[in-house]
Amino acid sequence: MMHDYAMYITLYTGSLIVELEMLYSALRMNAKTKELSKFTRLLYVYTAGALCALIMTFTQGRQWTYAHAVMELAGLLVYLLLAYGSPLFISYLCGARRSDFSHVSLRSVLLNTIYILSSVMVLFNLINLYTGWIYAISADNRILPGRFFTANECIVMIQMVLMMILVAIHPNIRFKKHDLWLIAFLLFSASALSVFKNRTGYLYPIRALSLLLVYANIHLENEHIIRQNEIELRQNRLSFLIGQIQPHFVFNVLNTIYYLCDTDSETALQATRNFRLFLENSIQNTDAKETVPFEEELEYVTHYTDLEKLRFDQIEIIHDIRTSDFRIPPLTVQPLVENAIRHGLRETERGTVIISAYRDADGYVVEVKDDGIGYVDRPKNDGRRHVGIENVRNRLSIISGAKLSIEALHPRGTCARITIPYTEKGYRRAD
């Protein structure tokens, strides 16, 4: 007897720990899918059932003041949760929908029969409170099987048989068929042990194992969804980036290279190399991490300015780089330089863009200055979408405290300033 007691305590405790761990992991999952919500509800039911079974077994034979009442309540909850959980689990495994219960078919007949059997089980256990037909609790707080104990257990076994039929005729497409058959066989074996060997304790660890198989399936499916989302995100980023490369810029660069092929083949070769590296870095940055070393961003900017200087030789680009040992979100400096050239210098005969990087009391600072027409004098209603500055702000938002400010210089010109605070871990050095 003590051997059975220790065995049941071990089985119930192990089942409870496994189910609690799955419940904790399911609640922490980021993917809030309908399937995961159903599985989480199922875990709540079965975890509560395993806890009640553990309490009932642990209290058995105890002569505490409220031990008898605790066993009565725990026993009732065990069977009520079992009656509720069995059809819930079967419907989940078979992918049942509400419409399946109303349409006249073998599938609907089987599903409705399973729920009717659960209702009968609930009725039996409510009547048992007054008759002791299924089980009774003795004066010394021990469980005594009643005359209909085996019949009550047979209800669960019949439900498992119906589930195997459902799996055969209409399996859930979310699960592999051999996994469904394994789960169905495990649950049927547990219910058969309860009926023929009076080993009700095996139902809980076998059910926990079945839930573990389902959880593994859900986890693999979520991993697949996450990978698909990452692929889609990269594709969207690439599409967005290509959309941000102004068509007229690409056309003008290609037209310039075409012209240089006849007049200056060496410069044309260098321009082709710069254009290739510019596009290559653009595509690589769409799959980059949150930040890149500043040197990489500066190299990308250099390819861009070299291309622009082919068409606007009156533009002078000056680099004043006093520090570069930090990281920065990709594609944040180039739009500022492009903005300075396109809006600040193109209407002037000559102009200068100064790209600076240094440290100050607040953090690392990157500045893009031009001596063009000035920020307040630039045209705002030119028919184009001015998304460059907005995109830079969005990229900087991944670093808490990083900011972009734009100010007009006197007597003319504009200064765009990026400030990255020292306090951000991981952004202080590029290596």
C-alpha cells in the first residue's frame, strides 16, 4: 500500500511539474496564435486536475481537521476537470470547429457523442456526492471504489476510442499523422489501465507526455512562423530600401557612367565600382543588425558622395573624423548628406559638405554641415516626399537616448547633428 502511495505521489508530482513548465513556456511565447490559446486553456485544465489529484492522494489517510472535506472537494474537481478536459483535448487534436457540431456527418456524430459522454460523467460525479456509487471516502480518509467506478472510467476509454476513429477519418492538418496516432494510443492505453488494472495514476503522466508532444509540435510550428516572418521582413526591408533609392539618382549615375565611357574610361571604371559598392552596401544593410561600426557607415557615405561629385564637381566633401570607435544604426548618415547636397547645394555655384565625428560631454556626435541656402530657405512644397529625415529618426529610435537635431547656421547653411549617449551599452565601441 505504501508502495502504491509513493508511486502515485511521484507520478502526480512529475506530471504537475511538466505541465507547469509547459504552461509557463506557453504564456511566455511571443506568438499569440489561436492554436496556442487553445493549448494554454487545455494546460490550465489539466494542470489543475493534476494538482487536485496530488492533493487528494497526499491527504489520503491523514487525520487532519478538514482532510475529509479537502478529499471530497479534490475528488469532485478531479473528475469534473477530467470530464471537461477530455473532449477539449480531443477537439483540439482533431482540429474540430464549431461548424463540425452542426453539420450532419460521421465526424459531427462522433464529436457530439464525446461531449454527451462528458456530460454523463459530470452527472455521475455530482450524484456520487450523495450516493457513493463511483467512489466513497471512508472515516479514516481513504478512497473506496463504488459499484460504478469501472463504468465511470469506461467513459474515458470510450472517448479515447472515438478519438482514434476521428484521427483516422479527419486528422488535424497542423499535426503529423504519426504524432496524432501516438498521442491517441498513449491516451487509450492510460484509460485502459484505469479500467482493467485499476491504475488511475498512470493517466496523468501519460497525459503529460501527450501534452509535451503537442507542445513540441506547436513550438516547431512557431519557429517556422518566426523564420517565415524574418524572411518576409528582410524582403520588405529590401523593397523599402529600393523604393528609397531615387530613380532619378540611379538614372543620372548610369547616364554619367555612360558619358564617361567615351571621355574618361578610367573614371568610368571607378564610378562603376563606386556604384556597385553603393548598391551592395545598401542591400547588406537591410539584413544588418541594429547597429554597424561607424567606419562602415562612413564608407557607404563615401561611395555615395564620390558618385555625386561626378555630376557636381563644384561640391567639396570634407571629412573631419576625430573618433570612429562607436556603432550607429545603418543608413543614418547618408540621408543627411544626400539632403545637404540635394536641397542645400545644388542651387549654388559652389558648396561644401563637412562630415564630422567627435566626442563631447553628452556622447558621440556625428555632424553633417553644408554652406548652402540654409534650412529655413529650402523649398518645402516641391512635390516630393521628404522621408529621409523621418527615416533617420526611426532608425535612431532603436538606441534609447539617441537623437537627431537640425539647425540653421549663420549667415547661411545647415547643420544636422546625431548624438549617441555614452550610457548605452554595446554602442560605445565598434569592435
